Amino acid sequence: MEGNHMTSSMPQGRSAHLPEGSESMPALSIAGLHKVFGDMVAVNHIDLTVPQGSFFGVVGPNGAGKTTLLSMSVGLLRPTAGQVKVFGIDVWAKAIRAKTLLGVLPDGLALPERLTGRELLTFLGRLRGLDPTTVAQRSEELLAVTGLTKAERTLVIDYSTGMRKKIGLATALLHNPKLLVLDEPFEAVDPVSASTLKTILQRFVAAGGTVVLSSHVMALVEQLCDSVAVIANGSVAAFGPLDQVRAGRSLEETFMQLVGVEVSGEEQLSWLAS
Ligand SMILES: Nc1ncnc2c1ncn2[C@@H]1O[C@H](COP(=O)(O)OP(=O)(O)OP(=O)(O)O)[C@@H](O)[C@H]1O
């Protein structure tokens, strides 16, 4: 077991490279992933495969199990049962090797907050084993494309929610991962920044990277993703290429039908605004 730490044994200045023989492996393969909190099943024996080069969307209602699923997929939350491999590498048995290939934007990202954005990127880049010149160069570019250069002197603790998402994405990209797993990356991000983030992610996929993201915004998933998984009650309600899943309808219509939310009758909340 290689452990579960952020520091890596990557050579100085080198970015993550795919392990030999992994070219045809799925970017992410999830088998029988299961998580129980007390007596509550949050994720119920899920199997999913994300091929390399995919832009993969995970959607589902509140509490469906998306964050739990993604957290287990990247080695942040230990599953009750099941296995996850990143480019054929087990994220628990070979955590460090797997994590050099992964860029993660977790839900409720806990960052060292008493640092500026640049200091944070420098700190994390050095922890990742990147050389100082590479870290400085990439930090400069990442701060510029995320629009955070002007907040140069602002400590992360004073960032807005959207700024935190953006610096979180910058930290996920810094070591040039092969697979990005992003939990609600567009939440609280303004439309101009969202457009920039979309472009960054599309460029990442066009260059051969793989993105898995969760979102509640169906239009955004339809715009960006080529494949989707709809999660409901901890299980996969539908999974596959976007066009196949939505079958001629909008993703929103498909989603509503799959998760089967009952629209409440007029009698409910009748006291409201009466
Ligand atoms: N640490 C925890 N302890 C106990 N229950 C948890 C824990 N984390 C998640 N849960 C429960 O597991 C279920 C799935 O939660 P999860 O956060 O994965 O859903 P989600 O699909 O990401 O929801 P949302 O869209 O609201 O973010 C929920 O019922 C939640 O209350």
C-alpha cells in the first residue's frame, strides 16, 4: 500500500504520464461501489465505466449520492465495498500513483485559507513535486485564465464562493492530470467565469484529457458532456451516451421522468402568500 497523502514521488518538474499499457484502459472504472452511513445506503453497488477522452456528466436530485460516489472514486472517502481504478490503477491500493493522474475539485473544498491564490498554488505545486519554475509558470497562467490575477493580494479565506471554485479548479489542473473529477464546478460561478471554465475543460478534453463532473444544471451538462449517468437513491437510473439517455427528449425531461418527482398539488403550501 502506497498510502494516501498529497505528496507524490513524481520526478521534479514532470507532469503525470499515463502508465505503460494503460492507453486502452478506461479513465475511470467503478465496480460494485457501495457506501453505508449507519443504516443508510448512500451509494448502492454502483458500476460505471468512463472511457478515456470522455466528458462525463453525473446528475441526480439532492441526496442521490453523487458526492459520495465521486468522493469514493477519487480516494477521498473509503467505500464500504467495491473497487475504483483510474487508468487501471486501484485508487486505494496504489493511492499515490492514482493521484498523480487525478485532478479533483471536491465538494466543500478545504483549502489552506491564509494564503493568497498564488501562494496556495505554489504550496500545492511543490507538494506535488513540481519544480519551482514550472509551478510559477503554471500558476501565472492559471490565475490569469481563471480571472484571479486581480485578486493577487487577497487571501483565500476572503474569496467569494465562486472564486473558491475557480482556485479549486486551478489547483486541480496544476499538475496536469489526465482525469479531472469535479463536484459541482459551476456552482456559484458567474456566467463570464463559467464560460471561461467551460473553454478550459473543453480544451482539456480536446487534448486527450477526461472530465467527470456533477451538476444540477441540465443545460450545461447537455452542452458539455458526451455521456451521462443519472443517479437516484444511490443507484444508476440511466447511463450511457447523452443522446441515448435522453432519447430525443431534453435531459431535463428525461431526468424528471427517471427520478419521478411528484409535483405537489395546489392544496400544499396553501397558507403561503395567502
Ligand atoms: N458523512 C455522512 N454521514 C452520514 N450521511 C451522509 C454523509 N455524507 C452523505 N450522507 C448522506 O448520503 C446521502 C447522499 O449524499 P450525497 O451528498 O452523496 O448526495 P448528492 O447527490 O451529492 O446531493 P446534493 O445534490 O444535494 O449535493 C444523503 O442522504 C446524505 O444525507
